[in-house]
Amino acid sequence: MQKVDETKMEKKLESNTHEIRGIDHIGLTVPDIEEATEFFKKVFNAKVCYDVHTPDMPPQRGRSAKRNVNLPEGTSIDHIRLLRIGNTPCVELFHIKSNKQSVVDTIVNFGLTHLAFYTDNIELSAKKFVEAGGTLCSDPHPLPSEIEGGEKNYWVYGQAPWGSLIELISYSSGIHYPENSEVDRWTPDC
């Protein structure tokens, strides 16, 4: 588990006038996570941090998936994997089963699934998000997986005024990395 130097973090927070640190990860929906992982490994030397949701787990769908990530009825998320590429934000790959999927193949169309921002104060960031014209999908809630779960680990999705999904995330209690983790996830500096 990643250790957090709370004294160092508190001093940095005191001098920081804004609680948002920067982009935490970028989400991409792909037709095959294994093929996409190999592509990112080959082209960008990506490393697997961990699978947030494995194919052997029950698919994410229904009311909670609609609330959490605005997933339409009749679709399900069956695999999510987090990759790290160099010293940059992570890339989160999603495999989603749906009868209504299309490929974004030109810059004319809207792309990427969501941007995630790491925050030291998720309640304040959520409030500012709404005040700026965004709509939250739910209230901030604990990260659900054993790997990402922790007393101070929270997340929430929201929609920007133009409809793009944006996630606010905080995992200041640390990450419980599995033994097969190739690298720690990238986290913005305080």
C-alpha cells in the first residue's frame, strides 16, 4: 500500500490555494482491453497498474451504473484496466457491452469518455463543479474496489455543461496494489 506522508501533505496544502492538483487519468472505451493493452505497451511502453473491474466480476449495469457513470439502460461494463505511460496521467480502459456503439474517427466528433481530476477536498470540488454549471451524477461516495477502497478514498462523476463526463477522485488513504502490479499509478503532486 502506498504510504502517505501526512505532515508533508498538510504543509503543501496550507500553501496551496486550490485543491485541484491536475488530471489524474483519461478514460477510453475500447472494443478489446487485451488488444488495447498490447497496443499501448508496444507503442508507448505502457505498464498495467491493475484491473479495476475484472471480466470474472459481475458486470456493472442497471441503476447504480446509470447513477455513477451515466451508463444507458441495456449496456454493461465488464472490464476496466488502469495503465500508466511514463510520468503522465494514467489511461483507464473500459470494455462496455452495448448494441449502440460507434467509433470516433474524426476530430469533428466528440471523443474520450471522461477526464478525471485528483482533488484533496472532494466535497469542495463537487460544490464548485455544480456552481460552475456542471451536474453531478450522484453525491461523492467511497471508491468501491478492494484495491482502491479506503477511509478517505472517494469519487464522483458529473457532466460538464456541454455533456462530457468529468470525474473527481481522491485516494489519500492509498492504493492496495496487487502483487502482480507492474507499476504504481501516477498521482498529481500536491
